[in-house]
Amino acid sequence: MEHVDVVIVGAGISGVSAAWHLETRCPHKRYAILEARNAIGGTWDLYRYPGIRSDSDMYTLGFVFKPWLDARAIADGPTILRYINEAAEEHGIRERVRFGHRVKAASWSSDEAAWTVQAEHDGRSVRISCNMLLMCGGYYKYEDPYRPQWNGMDRFEGPVIHPQLWPEDLDYRGRKVLVIGSGATAMTLVPAMAMGGAGHVTMVQRSPTYVVSWPSHDRIAHWLRRFLPEGLAYALTRWKNVRGELKFYRRTRTEPEAVKAELIGEVRRLLGPHCDVGKHFTPSYNPWDQRLCLIPDDDLFQVINDGSASVVTEEIDSFVEEGVRLANGEVLEADIVISATGLELQIMNGVALSVDGNPVNLPDHWTYKGMMLSDVPNLIQTFGYINASWTLRADMNSEYAARVIGRMDESGSRQVTPRLAPEDAAAMPARPWIDDFSPGYMQRSMHLLPRQGDRNPWRNTQDYGEDRKLVRSAPVEDAELEFSNPAKTGESRATGRVLSPS
């Protein structure tokens, strides 16, 4: 069986970030990237629906190591995909990717201090062992989107399409389109299809979402690039945007009513008098209790104002031959229905994990710094922020993984395991892995995720500022992180729970 030092699962943003940090900080380590698909890019290679774009600015969604040089701060999917592939090419990462390798299981042996990873490739099973396993494959099922079922769907005469499985040959020009949903995907599709020639596009939402319009070009970034080297201009813009996002998010926690009034007031200013902002754009919850939707250059509001799109806020009763019947009895006619209803969450890429023959049931474990699991050795997983860009967390996790690997080499350790003493676990209140965040795709799966506690390092903070202190600035070793080696017969496994700081 082949052995490498590190296996990275996934060749999207997180996987490319992990590979770069390994190449840079641990150049002597051998690693392989196992990617189920036949392309680099993850989400940005998968989604092909009209208007697909970032819902974060690209100065924070971009990698820390590769400046974003495109003129647009909110970029389309093909441009983002090209950027990710450029990063992989420039740093020799593509040659480490093994395409078409779908990881099914990974088993840890404490005697060997190694993971055995089982993948499927071309219909056969492939096994590879490694010392460190980095789970970088995203957070949802690529082949299985969330598709709620409504009464009478088989009666509808047109196609019902999920954006995650977009057909390349769909012709919607001149046709009446219903987009069911009120998240980022719906708010991307509505203006893109309205501007792309649809007869009329109606967004049907059960309840409103906060919408924030943002310029697609960052004027300060452009000004900085005129006078500074590209790398420095990018770093300053990234810092500016991170600080702005953190400040805004923290205000939503401390002044929710004031922020709500500001957001709704801005929507009211941008929309014409014929749209009922109170009904269609005033959520019942506070800002950032669910993810805000970012739209570029007022595009959603423009198509509503010019009449090529509209919003309906009502429950769906059933599908009928000519479209959709609402709970109030109104029938919305449609030629095409788009079900932009969200994701099926999947943590650890659906990989069956086991430690010394014992299956790992995620809800039985505590999250360590939002990256590792109690009592699971040599495994780091990436799950990005719900209130900021995914890559901020991916880059931080990748840097941390490289630091941990380096510290293991320095200490002569082959195992690193978060440990929470039973008495401490019994005394610590268990909280959901992500607190104060209520969208359906999270709530449907929260019971399947690890727990977090009420104190560090057993928290998943979802706060980039706090994480910088907890993950980036703090020493790697602490009282809860055990560095050890395989035990010899009759001896203890642990070489010492705490190492002297370097």
C-alpha cells in the first residue's frame, strides 16, 4: 500500500489552500490530493447556473497567497474558477491531484500512527496510508441537493430544475420562470435570467431575507493598485474588508434593531414605490441570524423596478398544470420552475471514519478550535465562516495544519489528539456546533455535527477576529492537545500532554 505524509481530501478552495501551505511550510512532506471530480475548483466547477458569482468580496474570498487582480470585487463563477486553477498551476499543486478518487472511508490505527484511506477510482477500491488527514471537501452533497416535495409536482407540465444540477441546454428566453427560494442562489438567478431574456421571472419566497447591495468594483482597491505593488495593495484591501466585515457583524450582535433599520431603509431607498418592502424585504429575525444576501450594483432591485422580475411572499400549496398554487389560492403561471431551495449539509465529505476499529460518530465528539475532534488523532477539517468568506477560515486552517505538522516533527511525535477529560466534559454545557444561525440547511443537519463547549479551545467561534487569536496567534500546544507516539507493549501511549513552547 502506498504511503504519503499527508492526504488532502478535495481540490477546491480549501484543498488548494492546504496544499500551498504544505508546500511553503513543510516542503519536505509528501502529500496527495484526492478529488472525486475530474477537475479542480469544487463549488466553482460544479455550479453552472446563469449568473453564478461570489457572495463575498474577492479580496477576502481570494487566497492569502495569490492577489486577486480582476477588476471586479464580486466576480462571476468562471473567473473564480480560472483564479483557483491559476493558483494550482503556479504552485505545482495540480500534479499532486488524483482526479476521480472518491474517498469512502478512513480508519486510524494508533499502533501504526497512520490513517488508511479508502477511495473509489474507475470502479475499483484504492487504499493509501498517511500520517495526517486534511478534510477539505466542502460542506454539502454535490450529487444530492435539497429538494422539497410539493403536492402535485407531477402535474406541472414544465421542467422543475435545481440550480445544483443545471442543464446546459435549458432555453428560458421569452418564458415565464418561477424561482422558489430567497437565498443567495435565488437572488443571483432572478436578475441574471431577467436580464438574459426571460419573459418574466418571479421569486417565490416563504419569508424575506436581508439583502445588501454592494458595488462590484472596489474603488479603494483600484486606487491602491495604482501606487503600490500588487501584493501589498491586495493585502491592504483584504485587511480593510476583513475589518469592515467584522465591525458590521459585531454590530448586528450588539445593535440588532439599529442595523435592521439601516438595512431595510437602504432597500426602501433603492426599490421603487410599487414594491412592498415591509412584506417582501423585512425579515422576522435579526441580521446575521441567517446569512445576509449580497447583490452587486443593485441588480435585483433594478429588475424589480423595471418590471422584468417580481417577488411574491407566500407559502406554496401545490403545483398545478400551469404553474404553482399559493396558500392564498393565487396561481402563478410558469413555463419553468427553479427550485433554489438550498443544500444538503455533509460534514467530513460523508467519509466513514473510525479510530482503532471504533466508528467515529460526530455528535459524540467535541470540536477543538472548530477544526479537530476530541479523541480523533491527526485529522483537521475545514468548514468556512457563515458570516464571512469561506477562504478566510480555509487559509487559517491550512496554516494551522502546517504548524501542527511542523511541531510534531520538532517534538518527534507521530500523533496529535485533542483530549477533553471526562470530568471536564461532564461539567461543560454542550452547544450546537454553530450557534445563533437558523437557516434550514443548517437546522436540518445540526444534530449530525460535533458539539462545542462554552470555553476555548472547545468553541467554534465563527468569528475571524477571535479565531486569529485562538488559532493563529496562540502557540500550537496547549493543555488539551496531546502529542504522543505509538505505545510499546505495556507502556503508556502519551509522551506528554503539553510540550514546552518553542
